[in-house]
Amino acid sequence: MSIIEQDKTYIANTYARFPVHIVSGKGAVAVDENGKEYIDLGSGIGVTAFGYCDDEWVKAVTEQLNKVQHTSNLYYTTPGADLAKTLCERTGMKKVFFSNSGAEANECAIKVARKYATEKKGEEYYTILTLVNSFHGRTLTTLSATGQEHFHKLFNPLTPGFISTPANDVEAFEECVKNNKLAGVMIETVQGEGGVNPLDEKFVKAVYDICKKEDIILIVDEVQTGNGRCGKLYSYQNYGISPDVVSTAKGLGGGLPIGATLMSEKVQSVLSFGDHGSTYGANPVACAGAKSVIDRLTDEFLAEVNEKSAYVFDKLSKMKGVVSVSGKGLMIGIKTERNAKEVVLECLENGVMCLTAKDKVRLLPPLNISYELLDKALAVIEKALKQGE
């Protein structure tokens, strides 16, 4: 029985996997069981920020493995405290709660908003407003927060207390604020699963100002957009706002499961003893790996991410078969004349791993990918676009 057959036999059938068995990788290149190499422009869906088996990341993780791999949150450990300090110093936030995934980070953010509103305004203030086309996770509560109806089918009843309004429509947003008793607003500055669509700066600033005026907790979901992906440490920094809560995961861990919920001064004391918890939260090994990632996301490095972004945007926009290019930093969506799934399959055949988002080809390459590999991958994408003629 091959690994692919074994997987299909014993693992729940929840993924439409490509017929590729990855056995190793280094940097931006993955290798399958037959020795074929692939330039990975997906990074495990935005996770391996510095690619496969990054030397500094491996060193940090291995050193921690040889000290202590886990202890409960009844005790203190160095990596979690160090990572939390770094995140707070880099963002101006005051407290961090660590979990294991983006969905868990968002669950924590929702609890913070609801507890704050209950204590400040009353128990009837529990509704969270999200945006149409958003994606916030697959637990029942974060699924309820997700503003895409097709994700909700078959899982009713969903968690109550969530409504959605169209992105970039200030008037509709104002109406929702006026007509609902809101605890919080949750947005992604770039809607990733929704099609790699950046929010308008005017809309984001209006949301920020209204939330501040009405004392509504503003949560920015940075699960996919954060940790350098959009050219800043966190994407909200592109918009000149200061959220009350920031959730993140994916690229933070560099390949190990970790989620983080960052809390501002306003809400830093909302969660108290017994209000929340996580067995694996602040796992020393995951935190050691995450610290190695964050420490390298310097202003100089992020400037390089933006330079690569401009380079890729320019190259793609000139390609025949490209309708439009969207996104920020190295979170890129390509609207193609040819069916996006066909383009991705053709790229895979020719040694380039891409993703889709709605009807777009989605690129999330390692942040440190070389220009040489970018050029090779872009040539494969261009060829795949022409095949549709």
C-alpha cells in the first residue's frame, strides 16, 4: 500500500489533496517521493515563513527540544515569556494569550470582546460584526463568525451572536452599529480565503474611528496576513490603526502549531484567572521556533518583502491571461482568464506549487524566497496561463 493509498484508507476524507507525496524540503523547494522538485509558492498556506527546514528555526527548535518539550501552564517557561515580550514590544500591545491555531486565537479574541462588553455595557451586548467574504476558522464559533454562507451548511445550529456586513461599505457598517448591540467587530485587512482582497484604507479607518467612538472592541484577524506576510510585522500597520485585539497564527510558528491573541492596554485585564486556558498554549518548542521567526522580521527584512512584492506584482500584471492582481506584500491573488484550478494543476505538473482562493490563483511564497526561484516559478505560471488559449 502506497502512502497515498494508506492516507485515503485511514485519514478522514476532508482534504482534496494533490497526488503528490512530499518527503523532504529545503528553503522554498519541496521534494516528492520520486525526487521531483517543486518551487513552493504556498508555504503550507502561509505557515513556513522561512521555507522548509530553515537552519535558524531548526536550531532554535532543536535546542529547546533538548531542554524541555512541554510543561503545563501551572509553571513558568522561558520561551513563552520571551516571545510574549517581543510581540508586545514590537506592536505596543500589553498582554498575549497563546494557543495552538488561528481558530483558537480568534475564539479567545471573541471571548475578550464579549466579556469586556458584558462588564461595561450589559449582557445584551454580545454580537460580533464581521465582513461578508471573511474567514475566521472552522470551529463552530469561528465558523459562525465567517461571513461565507456556504461554510455554514450542514452545521446548524451555529453559535448565535454573529452578523456580517459588506466590506468597504461604510454606510452599511454604520447601520449595523446603529441597529445592533455590538460587543466587537472582527476584520481581516486582506481577506485571504475570500479571494485575497485588501480592504480600502478609508473603510478601515472609518471602522476604527466608529469602534473607538462607540467603545466597541476592534479585533483584527492576522492569522494569514500577519508575521511579515503583507510587508509589515502585522498587516493592520499598513493602515495606521491600533486595534484592541490582534489574533495571529500560521507564519508565527514557522511550521509548528501556535496561535496568539494580543491584547491592548484597554483589554489587557479582561481575562482573569480561570477565564481561559490551553493545555498546549505557550508550548516551549513552538514558542522557541516562533521567537526565531519574529526576531528576523526586521524593518530591513520587511523592506525586502515589499520589494519582492512590487517585483512580482509588476511581472504578473504584464502577463497575457492575467485579468488583475490583488493583495499586499507576498500575499497575492491572480485573477486569470483561464480557470484558476487548471492553472494550479498545470503549474504543479511543471514543478511549482500554488494555491487557489475563490476564483483566483493564490501565492504565499516563503518571505525569503530568492529572485532566481521567483523568476523560475513566474515563468511556469506564465506558461500555464498561455495553455488556456
